[in-house]
Amino acid sequence: MTNSSGTESSATASAPSAGPEDRLAKAVRAAEQALIEFEIAVETFRVEVENFSRLHHQRLGPMYARLDELDALIAEAVAAHSGEREDIERAWEARALVMPMPGVEELFGGLLGSDGVRPTEDTNPPRRVRPGKEAQRLYRELARKAHPDLAQDEAEKERRSAFIARVNEAYAYADEDALRALSDEWDAGPVPEEDQPSEAEVLYARLEWLAERKEKLAALAAELDESAIGQMMRLAPEDPDALLNEIAEQLLTQVSQREARLAELVRRPPARSKAAASSASSAPSPASSSSPAEEPEAGSEPDETGSGDA
């Protein structure tokens, strides 16, 4: 017993303790994993914000356009009934919102957009804002395995970056089959090197780069969260797709109300404007507008009373 315990004590004492560079390398690895998890969360949120924006434009854009058109028609109907200058000006303003002044895209015949870039149609819109659970699981696994920040040289980093770009595209469209194929492709590819830099200067530089990268990601996440779409998604963080349906129902109700208002104005007979009513009230009546009694013509005989006095 004594010899055994003494042997164990001597083995423990002779085991080399972790040096400063080993501890620094461990800290680098922990920072890398933390950054990868943070980047996964930011990219997931970015995809949801982008998908929500695209679906919002695709599903609700026509409803907003219909509301603007109905507002213009209602304003024009009100102006036609009243004839008031203020109502006519409001009708002009409402119509201008529906038919704005031509921009760059009109001047160039649709060849360029307002940002100076050729517009492209969204031929493959996302199916929903948030991809399903299976797509999320596959995406996270691929991102953890093939993330560019795990590369140890530039060539490997470029290979990983190109692969992750394909992963992000498949996840944006919730394409589970494509994600599975990418997972098989990565597993069959070259195994990334696990060796960590040993020099303290390189490890410190690596830590600084990781910190800067995290700051940029945090700024991007804050920008997404404070955007109009991000603030809208706060209303339903658990189910943003349901929020789109709720907004659509509200817009349909507004469209129905405006259509009813327009139908009422169309059926109503036009009323005279204040100016027409004022001119009509100031016009002389038929009795007062008749010509006064004609005076006797010169040389005519006076009446009997006048002749008696003479």
C-alpha cells in the first residue's frame, strides 16, 4: 500500500503542469467557440429579419397599395361632392402618393432602380420567416463543424467561407434536403487541423481579433434589432409568421371599411359647394328682378286728376 501510494504521488508530481501558452491556447479555443455560437445566433436573427421583410413586402405590399388607391378615390369623391378648394388639394395629395413623380427607374425605362442598380425579381421567395426545427438543427451542426474561424491557414479559411455561404443560402430558404447534402459533403471532405498556435504573440493576436469580431457582430445584431422590421418582430418573438397573418387581417378589414366608405360617397348625390350656395342666395328673386313700372311716355296725356288741376 505504501509503495503504491508513493508511486502515485511521484507520478503526479512528475506530471508537467500547464504552462502559460497552454492556458492561453485554451482561452483562445473557448473564445472561438463562444464567438461561433454568438455568430450563429446573429445569423439566425438576420435570416429571420430578412425573410420577414421579404414576406411582408410580398404578402402585404398589395394591400398597402390598395389602401393608398382607396384613400385617393375617397378624397377625389369628397372633393367632387363639396367642390371646396381644401378638399381638392387633399385629393391631389392623395393621388400623388399613388402616382409619385418618376424616379431613376422610370427615366431609364426600368433598366436601373432608384439605388442605381438593375432591379431583380425575387423568383424564389422564402416559404416562411423562421425555418423549421430540422433545418435549424442541421444549420447549427454545419456551422459548428465548418465555421471559417476554425481554420488555421488562409486556404482552409477560404474553403470554409465558401462552404458556409452555401450553408447560409440553404438555411435562408429552409431547404432541409440541401442542408443534409451539405452535411454529407463536409463529412466526406478533408478533416480540419486541430493544432493550435503555440507562440504567445500569435495567441494574443488571435484573442484580439476574436474580440473585434464579436464587437462587429454585436453592432450588427443591434442594428437588426432596432430596424423597423426588428421592432415589428418584437411584437411576436415566438411566432413571427402569425404576426404577418394578423397584420394581413387588419389590412383586409381596413380595405373593406374604405371600400364601404367609397361606395357610400358614390351613391350620395353631389352637394352644392358653399360658393355656389352663396351666389345662389345673393341672386335677385324673380319678383324683384322684374322690370319696374313703365313711366308715361313723353307727350302722353295726363290722368284725369292731373288735367283737372291744370
